[in-house]
Amino acid sequence: MNRDDPVADLIPALAPLVPAAVDELHIAAVLESRGVTDAMARETYGYPDVFALAKSVSPRLAFAAAALDRPERKAPGALRTLAHGPLYALPCAVYPAVFVTLGAPAMLRGLVLATAVGWVAGMGMSVAAFQLLGQGRHRQAGRVLRLLGSAALLAGLGAAWLLAAVGPGGPEMVAFVVAQLGFQLGAAVLVFHGKELRLVALMLPACVAGVVYYAAGLPAELSRPTLLVGAASSVLVMAVAGYATVVRSAKPDPPRPAPLPRTLLATLPSVGYAAISAGFLLYTDARYLTAPFDVSIGVAPLVLGMGVLEWRSHRFAERADALMHTAGSPAAFRRDVWRVVLGELGLCMLVLVGLGTALLLVLAEFGSLSFEGALLIDAHLVLGGAYFIGFLLANHQRFRPLLVVTAAVLAVYVPLTILVAPRLAPYGEIPIFLGSATLLLLLLLTALRRGIGDVHRYR
């Protein structure tokens, strides 16, 4: 018997007998059925009677029952998850040819439009499909992926035509938006189905063409052939992704499909967070795409490290599951799970800092590093920490604090950039971006701290 806490010895035996939420009377009856008397409650456990003992046991028993009922999580493979960040950067190989053909203003406008629409639509597609898969509706999930992907592509096409009508770019910019957006939507589908290697193979011709074009010194006569190869790769990604949504499941879906409006409504919190996140990142980075190299590449460590953030968020869920079975009480679980949060955040930051440091050293070696470029890289590293905490909040369905905090920080960041950045020129937006990313990280950590130890969130 545990002399320091004899009540702890009761929990493993009682938890399987009362797996659901019950009151103290029920627990007292179970204790008495196992031979625990008022005298034993006083002499062995230090409580005046069985009912007082049951009242003490109740919260621990609820915690243990939650651990017993916790379904086993199966996270995607680590290597697959780690690749997700770099995968979305594959089209960058063709961007020099786009720049030469379209010019900076048209390329910038088209890239921001395609990235924003693809970011938001990709999130909505994945959330809706995962929701339907959880209901056993594999074929309907495929249909919804096709429907939402087609709708997003058409919306991007329409927006690109409007953008071309009121500014530089013309039909070539529209084609660039469609190709970029098609890649992002197709990549979201292929990643959803676990076909990351196929995505790499499909984009390999575009990457090779882009590298050859850059190595040749960006000759004007090779820009259009390079773009044609990139467009062909994008079309192949869309075609293969569309084929992947045609689910040939031996088990049929439930007889009545889930109502589409209700399915789409459930995606709104995730889509809203994706939209705010895209706005926060693109508002700064979009203006620096044509800046000096060390500034324009400042987002690279974050992009390369996104897979690490996703992987460690899955790993946190696994470690929290293990704590559910080993922590002796809700208080111990709250304490230990917060330590896990800080440990995982520290690991993510260590990886991001390593990537950022490597980039800084390379830029310094070639004499291309400025103070502003280093500061922008640091800002993205801090933002990566905020994204990791955002993953944890989203995984626990805590979208209210997630949306409120990110929207509030964006609402402060944009006016500050407009009013204060010109006085700090050049690149006055960068220190404001760094401060806003730091504020976002701290506020999200505070929001997570308040609920991360709630046992019911792990059911």
C-alpha cells in the first residue's frame, strides 16, 4: 500500500467499475461492495466514513476513467510530417522565371492572391474531409474535396481576372495565379491522402527547370519554357489529386450523406484562423518579395520548419495520452502536461533557431546579410513558436481564444505598421512585426495555460 497516499491504491481497482460520470453515492456503494467500511475509511484512509472517502475519490476516479476511455491516437509518420513545410515551397524554383516574365508588381499581386486563397481553402477542405472520415463517409469526403477544390480554383480565377483588369499583369498573371493555386489545392489533397512522395515526383520537372534557368543566369529566352514546365507540373498535381479523391472503399458510406451546409459550418473556426494567420504573415512578407535577398528570404526557416511544428504537435498528443495513464491525479496531470508543452515548444524553437542560424551564416559568408534581414528572420522564428501553440489550441478545439487573440494582435499590428513604420524606414515594418509576433506567442501561451490541464479535453 502507498503509505503517503493510501487512496491512490483504490483508483486502479475502481476505475473499470465506474467508467462513466457518477455521483458520490454510487462510488460509496461500489466501495462498500468491495468491503470498505466506515471503520476502514477512518483507520486506513483517514476519512470519517465511506461517503467522505467517496467524495475524495470522485475527482481522481473521473480522471482515471477518462484515461481508460481515451482512444489511441495514430499520428502520421514523422518523416512525412517533417516534409510538409518544404513540400509547399517547391514552386519557388520557378519564381525567378515568373519574375522575369511578369515583373515584380504583377508577380507580387498574383502570389499574394493565390497564397491567401490556397491557404484558407486548403484548410477548409482538409477539415471538412477529416470530419466526414470520422463519420465513416469516405466517398463523401472525396466528393467534398473535389467540390471545395473546384470552387476555390474558380474563385481564384475570377479574382485574378478582376485583379488583372485594374492593374498590371494581364492574362499571364491570371495563368500564374491558377497554376500556383492549383498546386496548393492539389498538394493539400495529396498530403491529406499521404501521397507526399508522389507530390515531389510530380513537381520534380518544375524544380529541375527552375534550377537550370537560375544557373544559366536567368536568360530571357528560357523564361517561357521554364514557365511551361512549371505549369505542366501544376496541371499534373491537380489531375493526380483529383484522381486521389475518387475513393474506392470496399465499405460503403452510411445511407444518408451528411448535410453539406452543416459540414461547411463546422469548418468555419479553422478557416477563420487560417485567414487571420495568412493575413498576419502575408501583410509583411508580401512587400519584401522583391527586396534584397536576405530580406526576401527571411520566411525560409519558418517554411522549412513547419513540418517540425506539426510533428511535435502530434507528439504532444501522444505524450499527453501517456500522462493520462500515469499521472496520479488531475493536479499532477496539469503540472506534468504543462511541462510537456514547454518542452515541446523549446524543441520546436531549437530547430527553428538552428535553421535560422544556418541561413544567417550562409548569408554572412556571401556578404549578403543586413541587420534588417537578420531581424526579419528572428521575427519568423518567434512566429513559428506562436504557430506551434496555435496547433495545440486548434487540436483541442479551443478556437475562441485562438481567434480572439490572433485577430486582436492583427488589429493592433496593421494600424501600427501603417502609422509608425514610415517613421522607422527603411524596413520599418520589421521591428513591429517582431514585436507583434512576440505578443502573439505570449498571449497564446497564456490562453493555452488556462485549459491545457482540463482532463475532458483529452477524451
